[in-house]
Amino acid sequence: MKQYIFTALLLFSVSVAVTAQTSDENPYANNYIYWGYLSDYKQGQATTAFNAINEMLNANPPQKVISLPRELALVSLDQLLHDTDNDATDPFYTFINNRMRQLLKDLDTPVTKGLRIYKLYNDGFIVKSPKATIAIDLIPGGSNAKPFITDSVVYEIAGRCDALFISHLHADHANLNIAKSFAARGKRVIAPKNLWVGVDPLIQPMEVENVETHIEFEELDLTLHVLPGHQGNDYNNINVVEFHNEGTVAHTGDQWGTADLTWIDHVHERYDIDVLMPNCWVNDMERTIRGFGPKLIITGHENELGEHTIDHREAYWMTIKKMELMEDLNIPYVLMTWGEYYDYRK
Amino acid sequence: MNNLFSIPNRLLRTGLACIMAIGVILPVAAQRKASSSFDDDYIFWGYPNVYLNYQAKVAYPLINRMLQANPPAVKIDKNRRLALITLDQFLHDSDGMRRDAFYTFVNTRMEEMLAGIDQPVLSGVRIYKLYNSGFILKTLKTTIAVDLVPGGATNKSFLTDSVIFEVADRCDALLITNSDSKHANRDVAETFVALGKKVILPEGLWTNMEEDLLPVGSDTTQIVELGAMRLYVLPGHRGNAKNNIYVMDFHGRGVVAHTGAQDNDADWEWIDNVHSRYNIDILLTKSQNINLESMLTGFRPRLVITAHENDIESVVDKRESYWTTQKRMQSLAGLAIPNVIMTWGEAYDYADTGSPNISSSATKVMMNGTLVIERKGSIYTPTGKKLK
């Protein structure tokens, strides 16, 4: 009998506690007091912090020399994005979509000379020249049910691009719906071997046999050179995009194959790379940089919130530290976050 | 049969034991090896807590630099706002006080404060903010600590013993508002007593060392003369416990009130009218107060400096943050009382010439090659000691 009474009391107290927590509204929300309402507190803090970071980033755009306000904004962002309480919350969605809308607005501005390089979520980039706008590894992030970047924003971005190049098959680099949206608009998609075979004539899986594979895009005044990289056993196209007379960028995708380093060592002998866009955790960063011999580095893949636990969400401060280790190479780098751009001129 | 299998069985068991031992030893060894080699490549895969420790180690110095470049002001700019909200984030990490970088940050700020604390205050009062509700108030002649606590555990306090000693050594007295450990610390009081400094505290606290202390506070206002300061002790309460509200009149250098942990509805009757009795320049009051508006209208100060943010020993949702203080003060903008949000170790000089409480200022002069302070014909050392 005692056991029944104890169990009943226990169940009652648990249900009361749960009900109190879930059904009550914070009576002191107007006073900004959150005792007992941790989730509300965290959302308020994230909203305030994301806004302050956004303001600071807008006031301190990407440069070769990173200023204290910008560095603090990026570290503050790292802290927010490494607190799993902020994953898939409204403040995060608002932040990333606001930044994408800023990017969209800017994408309509013509580039008259050189290259404008936009950074998107994960390893996504858009490179815009006076004659072409190319997307690389453009994905929405998040789940199909609730992507980080909304469908409307992603498709508007796609609508402003002339072609999409995809490094490899992983979901944090390749998204079939986005590829289809490019094809539906009559735009070409260059994918790695065996990916999306037969989906659409404009979606072309590339057989890359050596470092001489290339495609001419005459109407866009550019040449795409596709180098045969790997991530483990998966094909990983390293896309070297030569915008005639404006500059050449190389995007390494998730390059992670030691065997490939033997030919990567010599890429600079064949191609005059202006901007190298390696994933920030690329296998042997120093050797990769030496191999490509770029004039500028812009890293990708920081703060991937999807599959990885926080120890593999590479932070902006880690990129700063890693690039400090490369100072002897005397190659400048620019650290960017989502929705930002940097103008490169030869 | 048993004998036949005994040797293979033993071998099997020994082998399994070895495999298990290797399975345990290898990850531990890997952890140790990796822990010492993160500086080589900044890859933390498999070590989330090491990652977070490192992130804090990187962030705190940046926050510190940004705060130094953007000191407290009535109008907070975006640089300072970002530094404070970033600090809020790190201090609302539930493991925040277990990270070494936190201790380094707090004590670095204390050392920086101590490095500048001997600079003379020529006019008005300089306010230093310390952990929780702790403050130091310094004028040319007087230095008072209020609710100075080290924070943290006895065996690992946030503020080191040497910091507490250095602060106590520079102060004339310690005022304690109430008995709560977030405001009162016996070791700190003993340090003051050992240095021959006065300790003023609520009646009934630490009765076995009463001969060294000056208990004050009753049902009516008390007045205590402390050298160049007159102290009014108002009979506040934290719940039913005594909470001395101190009004410090620094005779021509400003009037400062500290409300401690005031929290008792019955006291509003007289708090509502404090302004009719005292002309307050600065109100030091806890931010986490659903009756903050009533407190401000009762005291009607010329400036508010909030206290008690980021009490990291409380659960996360009770650690008041700088951003909530800012929002709260914005919601009270209609009162037209300016506010300054400060963090640990920061100083703010209040020398409002418009205040009738501030009557004169001193000047620095060189006398026989030595810097001295001249005020109303008298000469003082930079630390306020009268020479002639």
C-alpha cells in the first residue's frame, strides 16, 4: 500500500512539475527575468547576440587583416554555434536567412572588374565575374523538413547563378533539388562521377581521369578545369574555375586523400591560381597551399551544424589559429562567414 | 577434459584481459597525447570539452581587449555591447566556472584594476565594479569596499587571496549589506580586520568576532562617521533578514547608495521616499529586480550602476546577464535616469559638475620633483594622505 501511495505521489509531483514548466508563461518576461525559463532565456540571449554580431560584421567586412571587432564577432558566433541549445532555433534561422537576404540583394549589383566571392553555408561559394555567376557546393543545410536557408531564398540565389559545380556526393555539398532547379532554368550542373546519373541532360556527372580534364563555357567566358581529388574512396572534384582575364579560383571540396597530394604538389606548375578555397580542415593545409600556390586563401566549411558533434564544427577562431601556423608562406587569407563577400582583383 | 582446456582457457582469459587493458589504456593515452598537441593542428575531433576549453581560452582575451578599448560609458557603443554579450555567452555556459580560462580572465581583470587603483581621484568618486555586488568607491581621501567577496569555492575562489589582500590594503573600510554569502565573506572581513581596517556589517552576523567589527542597522536610520565619509545605514531587508542599505556621503565628492540584496515589500513604504531625505548621485543596485522601477523612483539618483550580473554560481537562468540589464534599463528609459553597465574590474569616474554634492576638485602639481595633489590650499599624496 505504501508503495502505491509513494508511486502516486511521485507521479503527481512529476506531472505538476512538467505542467508548470510547459504550460506557464513567464510572468516576468517584461522584466527580462527568466528564472525557471531557461529555454526562453537562451532564445533571448541568442537573438540579442546574433543581432549584435550581424551589426558588427556589417560594420567590419572581410579583409586580409582581421580587426579586433570582427575577430570578436566571429568568436562570438563560434560560441553561439557550438552551443547545441541554439541548434534549429528561431534566432539561428533568422540570423542565417537575414544574411542570405543581404547576399541576394547584393547579387544584383554588377561586377565590373575582377571577382566577387560570396561565402554561403558550409562549403558553398558564389563567384561572380563581369560575365558569369557560378555557384559551388550550394546547399540549404538542415533537414528537408526544415532547411537552414529557406527554399525561396535558395531558389532565388540559384536563379541569379549561371551554373553550379559540385565537388562530391555528400549532402553537405550536394543537393539534388537545387541541382534540378538549375537544370529547370536551363543551367548546367557539373557533378562528380556517378552522381545523379540520368536525372537531367543538363546535370553532368564528370569522368575525371587526370589534371587536364576541362570544360569550356564560352557564353560565360570561363573554363572549368576539374582535378581528380578524393575524400576517402569517394570522388571529390577539385573545381578550378578560370574566369578569362579576371582571375582563377580553386575549390577543393572535402579533399582528404594522402595519395592525391603527390599531384596536388604540382598544381601551381600547371595553373595560375588566384584564390584557393580549401575546406578549413583539409588534409595537410600547408602542403595543399604550397601545391596550389595561390595569391589569396579563403577557407570554407567552418561551423557545419548538421551531422557533426561540436568538436567537429570547425570554428572561425580555429581557422585563424591554423592560418597563423602558415604565416611563413606569406600568402594572405580572408576569413568570411555566411552571406559575406570579398572583391578580388588580379 | 578440464585439464586439457585449462591452458588454452587461461591463455584466452589472459588475452582478453590484455585486450581490455589495451582498450582502456589506448584511449586515455590518446587523450593525453592529443591534449598536449592541439596547438600543432587545432583539430579537436573526439574532444568536445577540450574544444570548449580552448574556445574560452581564445575568447576571453579578445573580450578583455575589447572592453579595455571601450570602457564604461553612459552611452554604450556597439563594440562594447558585443563584448558584453559575448561575455554573457561564456558565463552562461553551464561548465563556465570549471574552465581555467575563466579564472585567468577574472584575475587578469583584477590585476589590471589594481595596477590603476593608486591613481588619485581628483574630483568626484571613482567606482570600481567587482564580482557580484562588490564595488570599490574611491575619492581623493577615502576608499571603501562594499560587499567584497571572492566568489567560487573556498578551495578554488574566483578572486585569489592576494587580490583580496591587495584590495583590502588599499581600502579604509569594508561595508557588508547582508549575511548572504554572495555579499558577505568572513575570510575577507578577517583580512580587513588584520590590516586594521573597519568592517561595518549587519547586526548578528559573525557574532564570535564582534569585537573586531562594527555591527550596524536597526529599525531606524543610523549615522556612522568614517573619516571623510558620513555613512547613513537604512534598515532594509532581504526577506526577513537584515539588509543594510548604505548611503555614503563623501563630503563634496558625491553621494552613493548601495542597496545590497534589498527584497522586502514592507520596506517600500520608506524606500519610496528616500529621495526626499537624501540627494543621491549614484545608485548601485542589483539588476535582477522585478521592482527596479520602484527602486529608481524611490532613490531618484543621477546615475544608476547595476550589480549582481553573471553570478556564475547560480543556475544558468538565474545568472543575470549584461544584455538583460541593458534591455531592462531601456524599458525604464522614461525615467530619464542614465545608467552605466560595468563588468568586473572596470572603473567609472563620476564627477558630474552639475551635482550639488560635488563641490570642488583637486589638481595635480609637481613639488620638488614629486607629484602631489593640491586641494583648497592643502597638499596630499596621490593616495590621499595629507602632507600639509
